[in-house]
Amino acid sequence: KAVVATTKKPEDEIPARFLKAVRGDVVEARRRWADTSAWRAAGNRPEAVIRRPQPHFEKVKAAHGHFYHKRDRAGRLCSYEVMDRPNQAFRGLQDDHGISVDDVVRHMCFVSAWTYVELMDDVDEVGKPPKDPGGYFLKIIDCRRVGLADCSGACLAYFKALSAMNRNYPERVWRTIIINAPSIFGVIWSIASPLLDPNVREKITVLRADYRDELRRLVDPANLPTEFGGDDETPVGDGPEERQLFAWVAALGGSDAGGDAA
């Protein structure tokens, strides 16, 4: 019998999100996947990361507001981040508690790993198609209290380190809505945008205080916190996903997390 040659498709050796992140550039996708595989092998496999105690969990949560709160109209997880004088917040963590920017990045790495392993059950692997819409975020970032002082120092170091870490979890955000953009946002954007892949930049919408209608269009008002223009009176940080996360961290032991997510 004649031997039929088979040609491997890119998706047979590279996870789909890594290909999409570079718009099908197989060479670059293969390089990034190799980097992520090495990063995972160096102690960063999501399944291992989520088993580590989080001694700074509650303090980081309190200083740098970030939380999940239910789903958008299509079923994507809603992720909120409140930028409240971030340089001052990072300095406070360091000065008052000895928690460095690197510690905050490790905290965010833990939260990301837990989200993909436990909340979404959607860790990128070769041959495993992404869950859609369940494996994606709608990300909402409130920049009301961001100023020029936050364009350098600890805040800039944080975003550079976080952007590097997020390359190991590409194509997770369906869309990012930046709200309450300050008048100096153009300057901030000129510094932040080079840190982002083109695919990421294209998904960002910047709004000032006129965000309410857009958020209510994307998220059922019943699931949108009142603080963000919705009708859901559940306190921010006390949604079902956050309670699940806090319970997981408390069960690990060695954490400053108590029982309540508030």
C-alpha cells in the first residue's frame, strides 16, 4: 500500500489562542508557546500555582481594587479593576506591609490561574478548543483617580510585569471598556499602549463619564453593580465568583483572607 504523507496543522502543535494572538503567524505563535511552556515548567503551571497559600491576598485586594461580578449578556465573565491612585496604593503596600510590586504581580498570576482552572475550566493546551463565550472576559477599568504621577514608578513597573505575565494567557479578553478616563488620558495611553499587543489595543474602548448606557447594553442591569450604572445592589467584591475565590484562598491556609469577600 502507498504511504500517505500527513501534514501537521498549526493547531496540532500550538493552542488556538496563541495563534489568534499573533493573527496566524505560525512562527511567532510557536515561539510564544515555547516560551509559555518553559514558563510553566519553571513552576508556573496553573494547576500548581492555585495550590500555593496567598499570605498577602486580602491586603492586595483592599489596596488595588479588582473583582469579578457575574456575567455579561453573552455569558462572558465580567472583570472589574478600579485604578485609585495606583502609585500611592503600591507605595502603601510596600511601606506598611512589605508587599512589593512583584508580590502584587504574583497575586494577579494566582488569580488568573485560579480563574482558568477552577472558574472557567479552560486552560490552554494543544488540541483543546477555547470555550466561547465562557472562556472570555468583558473587562471594565475605572480610571477616575489616575494622574500623571501614575505614569512612572511602581505603577509602570506593575503594568510592564503584568503585561509580560499576561502573554502566557493570550486572547482572554473579548473587550476592554475604560471608563472615567481623565483629561490627561492621552498622555497615559501614549505610555501604556506600546506595552500591549495590537490585538489587545484594538479591543479597547475609552469612555469618560458617559459610560452608563454602554455598560448596560453589554451587561444586563440586573447583573451590573450600581456603582457602575446598573441595578445590582450586591456590594462590589461580594459577588458569587469573589465568594468562591475567597473560600478557595481561605482553604489553602497561610492567608490573611478571612471569610467574607467584602
